[in-house]
Amino acid sequence: MGESTRSQARYFLRVGASVCALALAATGAPASADPVENFLEVHRTAVERADCGPGSAPETGLQGQVPGPDRDSGRSAQGYSCNLSLIGQHQGPGAGIVSATYDHCSYTGSNIPIPEAAGSPGTGVQVIDASDPANPKHVRSLQEPPMLAGTWESLDVHEGRGLLAGTGVGILVGAGGFSIYDISEDCTNPRLLNHRDGTQLSMPLPITTHEGAFSPDGRTYWAAGTVGGQLSAIDVSDPANPRVVWTGITGISNHGFGITADGNRMYISTLAGITVLDISAVQRRDPFPVVPHVGRLFWSDGQLTQHTIPVTVDGAPVLFTVDEGGSGGVKIIDSRDDQNLRLINTIKLEVNLPENLGLWAQDNSGNGAFGYDAHYCTVDRKIDPTALACGWIQSGIRVFDVRDLHNIREIAYFNPPAQLGKAGQLVNSTHATLGAIVGLPLIGSIAVARAIADGDIELHDIESPRARLLGIDMSADWCMSPPAFHGDQLWVTCMDNGFMALQFENGAYPLS
């Protein structure tokens, strides 16, 4: 690429950085003396590769990559595995973005309404009985309006109270629809709690929603509306009569969040970072609760921050924060002082490094906005976690040893077989139905533009005969849902492959 083109890229990045600096200044966040250099700062190392034992089918390219030749030849339809094997699967009509598990059941998130599929067994949230992990079965579908409308990132389970809840999102942001179920007695037969006059219509509420989750004590369901930064607290102390007890604006936009065990602090995602909210007044049920901002941490290395997992390590509070875009990976943050959050480390795969973003863009040129990026992660336990498992979108399911936060290594992965030719069949898969609509030309992504400006990649690196921007590329699945640890198994849901029970092999997990 010529210096003229590179200079143009730097110019647009400088404009973008200046806009970001103004936005941060408006929120009271500290601005760098040179916002451009701060904006371009990236983490440039990957975690140690997994040591794949017998029975594995390792990746053929970079760590986390599904190479273009594998996509073109059909090799990606065989999948890739390292110390994880498939026990059983229920594909059904595919899956929405986020699914949830409880006891021996899994609840497959729904996509936007598909009129021609209305009333079919797969429409709505699918209830999967995995009491026999080798033979998981679809037993029913939840078809209340919010479950049919598409739950996106709102479907959540509270283990202690045995509750399942979700909102109706539609294509991106929903308003009002909320369903909550009792799953404590029989997880295969969720019982709707918030119905009126004997009907099965879930109660509408004054909320907007894209994302949602329970507080640790299960008394509050928080709904994040994304657009406009709206956040709402729904009191579900009496699940039959949920009511909104607080709503407010957290910033320009928000996404997912994490809440401390005492319910008093929320770490909510912004466009590129997190904001700390004091939600103790809502937790106490003050008559007129106030939710002040306590602190914030923004970064340039990754965008569309997804969610945060608060944990305790050696008695100290730590955050795992996931970036959905920009190859930002997973940030590990010291949260002992919420007013001065400190970055400890970043988890990235080789394919996320700046020098490899040309391959990133070439491989994913026809597969929409979501490529080799982290999305939703889970720890095996909240106190002194030993492992972190993530849905890493087109890189599949990735599992990391996090016992030493300064020396993290990958221990296992499972990237399921590409479902070539099944786009028309998987009507509940967001990837298979919306892949081309949700997608954006990858040359426009900030991460790729930054790599061009830095000279890490050349423009010709992202030219690809594989580009199918007007169609749906099924050459790799989208794994976006949080994995769930079940002893020495991992239960996962990917959009095209549906629910899968995976077995750890070769002593990869549990970790001592």
C-alpha cells in the first residue's frame, strides 16, 4: 500500500480518535495527551497454544483460524478439536445468540420471528433435555410472545431460585415483553409465572431491551436497552408480579454487564470499555433509588464491549471483560479500586494479532460482521476460578487455564463442523438467516483500518475470490453463547450446530 493511502487511513483514524476523545471528555473520563496514540495502542501477544493430545483434530492454520483454503475445500465441515470431543448434539433449527442451562436442561435462545415457521416445533425458545448427554432431546418450545420475538442476549437462568427469564428483542432492540418461568421442579417443563387472567400472554413492561440477566440474589432482572444507554431494573421478588423499580440512562450506549456477589456494583459495557455503577440503592429497594457512576475504564484495543464477569482471586476482586469486536479479546482487570481500574492482562488468539488481521479479513470477507472475536465467556467458579471458557464466534469454543492471571494458556478448543448448504434449513440460526444482513464489509472495521494504517497488513491482503457479501457464507459456525461447565463436560450452543455436549479429554480439565 502506498504512503498516500496509508496517510488517508491515519487521517480517518485521527478524526475517529478525536471524536472518541471528545466523547470521553464529556463523560469525565481522563483523555490521553495524544488521543491518536492512545487510540492505536494494541495488545500484541497471544496466549500459549493448547497441547493437543490423542484424538484431537487440530487447527490447520493460526490459533483460532479457519483458513480460506479449508473453507473452499470443505475441510471446515469436519471441524477442529483439541482435548474436547463431541458426546451428543441436538441441532434442530439452529440457535439464536445466547442460550442458558439449568440442571439437565438447556434452553436454546430464539432468533427474530420467522413467519413461515410460526407454530413449528422449533419456533421460540427450545427446551432440550440433556439428562442423557449422548442423546439430548427437544421436548417442547416456549412460545409466549417474548420467546417468539427473539431473545437475543436476554435469556438467563438463576440457579438458586430456579428461574428462567427473557425478553422479546425483535431484530435488535425490543420494548416491553418479559417472560419469567419456574424451572425448579421440572426443568423440562418451564411454568410461566407472569400471566394475566389465565392467559399465556407475558406481561409488558416499560423497558427497552437487547440484553438482560439476574442479579446474584435473583430478586432483580436487569434489562439493558443498548440504544440510548437505557437500563432498567425489574423487581422479580414475586415473579408472578414483576415491576420496574428503576430505569435510567448509563451513557451513549450500553451492552451486557456483570454484578458483584453482594448486588451493589454493576460493570456495564460501553462502546469500548466499562462503566462502574453503584446499584446498591436498587438492591436495597430504596423508595427513590439513585444509581451514580463510580468509575470507568476505556480502551482502544477492541470495540463493542460485551459483558463482564466479576470474580475473586486470592481474596481480591478481579474482572474478566469481553470485547465483541475489534479483536480485543478478553481483558483481565484489577477492580480493588473501582475509581482506578487497572488492566492486568489480555487474552487473545494468534488470529487476533494486528499482523494477522489481513488473514482475519480475508477468511471472513463473506461471513458478516462477526469473525474471530470473543463474545460470551464463563468461569468454572466465581472464587479462585481455574478455567475460563468462551464462545469465540468463528474460532469456536476456547478454554483457558486462568490460575495464573499473568501467564494464561489455552488448554482446549472445539470449533464445530461448518454446516455447508444449510442456510435455508436452520431458520432459528441468527447466522444462517441474518448473516448477510447483520454483516458489514470488514474493510470498514476499525481493527482492520488500524492495521492498514500501521502497515501491519496491505490492502491486497483482504482481496478474496471467496467474498460473498450478498449471500450467507456457511463456511464456519458462529459460537456466541456462554459455555456451561458440567463436571468434566462442557455444554455449549452454537448457532448452526445447536446444542452440543462436549467431553474434556487427555486430562485437560479439571485443573488442580
